[in-house]
Amino acid sequence: MKNQEKKDYLTLHFIVLIWGFTAILGLLIEIPSVEVVFFRTLISALGLWVLLKVWKRSLRIRDKRKLLIILGTGVLIAVHWILFFLSARISNASVCLAGMATCSLWTSLIEPISQGRKVRGFEVLLSVIAFAGIGIIFNVEIHYLSGLLVAVLSAFISSVFTVINGRLSKTYDPYVITYYEMIGACLATVLFFPVYSSYFVDSLALDPSPSDWLYLAILALVCTVYAYSISVELMKRLSAFSINLVVNLEPVYGIVLALLIFGASEEMSSGFYLGTLLILISVLLYPLLNRRYKKKALSTDIIR
């Protein structure tokens, strides 16, 4: 593995560690998940605007069609985050993060279709291993079914926008992409407010407590502006599948952090941890199998 690739994977693991903390922040913040996403995207957009102005980078995207695609991707991100925080609230952080591990399964199907290439056998195999881990978790933690299903749906949406961002990052500055996606996500949340307040809640919770403001700032500036933008930058060199497979470590990092912070309320059965171990195995095997695949493909091209 080349030095740049090693650096990219180490950076990616650090980003995933940060993301593992997001479910915990979602539990620490007292306002509902929809309002959390609104404040997260609003603060993120403002933070990115300041950074881009300080760095004197152009915010202009000449292709209006691409701009609409980026804003639309932001809508997907908003839905993903609402479901993500909702899952943590109706189950717990560990189950939410475990459900997110199905990202690799969805990406192994979505990415080849979007790129017009064949599905690689080892990608599907690793996805099946990861999904088997989810199956074990599902069987032993049946009382968390609703939370797990919501997390799996969130993971599917995450896979879709990750593949889209992988293509956008080849053309545009990752920070500019993130800026417009946060605007799209924020606008989508605001447009959803009338429906949300009419059918789901009595009134909007738009008055965060001082502690909520602190957690929201961390969520927006560290877990979003920094982590999300760097992940988009990594998409220039790493495939969407490899990124989402490493993201499968999010439950591992998150579960450890949740146990340290919340203690007994996050303790799960032995089957849960067996399922998580399978997810970890699939993550560790990917770089090895991908390197072998590339070598084999290169040698075949040379022979031809």
C-alpha cells in the first residue's frame, strides 16, 4: 500500500471515529431529531461560508444542473440524519450504529450501477459478511427491531449520496460541495417543518438549552464541517465502496465510546458483539482483497 493510500485510510479511520461520536451527541442533545438536523445544517453552512470566505475560494458553480444535483444531495443528507438520530432515540446508540454498517452492502450494488461496471465478487462477499453480522444482531436484539430498520434505511440513503459525492468530488472543491449540500439539507428541513409540526409534534423545539448549543456546535463544526468535508476530499482517491466499508467501523468506535459514556444502558448481549466482530472482519479484509484484485487486473492488462 502506497504512503498516500496509507495516509488516506488513517485519515478515514479518524473521520469515522468522529462520526462514531455523532449518535452519542444525538442522545445528549435534548431537542428532537428534526430540529437537531436543522441546527446542525444551519451552523455547518454558516461555518463553511466563513471558512470559504477566509480562504478566498469561489462559491460559484457555473453548471446550474450540477448545482441542483448538489442541493438535492443535501436533501438526501437531511433525511439520512433525521433517520439516524431517530434510530438512536427509539433504540440506543449501539443499535443505531450497527444498522449503519449495511452501507457497504448497499454501496456494492449502487456504485457499479452508477459507474457502469460489473459488481466485484469480493465486494459482494464482504458485504454479505457485514450483513450477516447485522443478521446476528437482529436475531439477538429483536426488541430493537424498529430502531435497527430505521438505521438500515438511513444507511441505504447514505450509500446513495456517498456514490453521488464520489462523482461530484472529481470536479468541485469538497468544501464547496459540502457548503451547498448543507444549504440544501437546511432548506429541506425548513420546508418539512409545516408537515412535521402539523402531524408529528405539537410545536417546534427551536430553543436549545445552553448545553444543547454546545453539543450542536460540536456536531456541526467538528462532525460535519471538518469530518464530512475531509471525507468528500478522500473520495477523489478512494472508492465509495471502500469508504463505506471503513464506515462500518463506526459502530465499533461508537459502541466503545457509548459504553464509556453511558455505561450499563449501552451493554448488549454476546450475540451483538459477535455480529459487530463480523463487521470488523469485513472492514479489515477489504484493503487486502482490493490490492490483490488490482494486481491481478494489472497483470492481465500486461499479458494482453
